Amino acid sequence: MNRQTVAVLDYGMGNLRSVAQALRKAALGLDAACEVIVTGSAQALREADRVVLPGQGAMPDCMAELERSGLLPALRHAAAHKPLFGVCVGMQMLLDHSEEGDTPGLGLIPGQVRRFELEGQHQPDGSRYKVPQMGWNQVWQGPAPSASAPSAPAAHPHPLWHGIPDGSHYYFVHSYYAQPADPAHCAGHTHYGQPFASALAHGNLFGTQFHPEKSADQGLALYRNFLRWQP
């Protein structure tokens, strides 16, 4: 692996500093040099070797700011040619449409973003499910095989899970979840009142509903695998 540049896209939304710091820390475990930049430049986005698309807050705001930034053409070019990692709402934006504000997404992965409908449902400890889901939860690699076998291991886990134990815990903050049209695009699933896709993958695209930058060692391991990934 030669020296590479990783662009964290700054379009006015997302926890950019934390994402960039986590990527820099993850890069310390690599043999080759890796420069992580936070940028709102279309030219820098085109020249980068890898792109991270963060997102925080409401999907309508994220899509509106992305369009206003003028970065959308450069982002689409990057999504077609280089490894791209979407984080939280950044992952949801990869899909076709979100129920949040009836918002069109980027249409890079077929599917919808749905709101949790958990009213009246109780967790195993007897407490009610809360929306948003906020806190640590397990991620099982691959799509959910069935509601009756929620933790069956994936037959062929995605390369970004290399060295990461199945069922590892990650940190979530969200009220909406991804529902890919093709279950094969579900690279990881989580249970919160129902099974849902907590990681998506399609070609050179990967995304997580959880925040790797807030998920300690397993989050850094996922970012490190992204920096090594050759889709």
C-alpha cells in the first residue's frame, strides 16, 4: 500500500473532528503513511484515495446542506471510483429515500430509511424501548438470517469485519434505520425491538448506522480495515 489520502467530507454536518481523529489513530496501525484531511473542497475530494461521509442530525438537513455545498457531483464521482464509508446519517444518505421529512437520498444503494415504531414494546428487562436508540448494542456480521436465530454467524463476513469478533458492541444514536431492498447489501445487523441493518455494503461502498469513532477499539479496528480495504 502506497501513501494515501483520506478525505472526511465537510459539508456542514457531522462530527468531523471525532471522525478524523479516530481515522488518524486507526492509521497508526498501518505500515504505510496515511493523511487524513477534513475538506469542503471538490478538488480535494476528487484527488483523495478514500472518502468518509459523516452525517449527524436530521436527514433533510444533511441532504440540503450537501446540495448547498456544491460537493454533490464530486461525491458522486468518488462513490463511483473509490472506497467510501458512510457514518450514521451518512450511511442513510446512500439509500434511495428516507421517511424522515420525505427526503430523497443519493440512490447509491437501493432501499429506504424507516422510523422505529416501537411504541408499547418492552425490552427483555421489562423497560420500554426508547426512540431514539441511544447507547451500546451488538452488531452481528451479515444480514439477519431470521428472527428466531438472531446471532447466527455470517457465512462470508465483509472484509471490513476482518479480525473483529461477531457480536461486538458499537455506539448508536438514531431514530431511523436502513432497510436495503436487497438483503445481500446488509453487511451487519442489530436488534432493537426488531432486527435492522446496522451496516451496509455494496461494491466500493460501506456504511454503518453506529459511530465507529465513539466505539472504542472495535470502532478503530473497523476504520483500520477500511484504510486497508481494496474493493
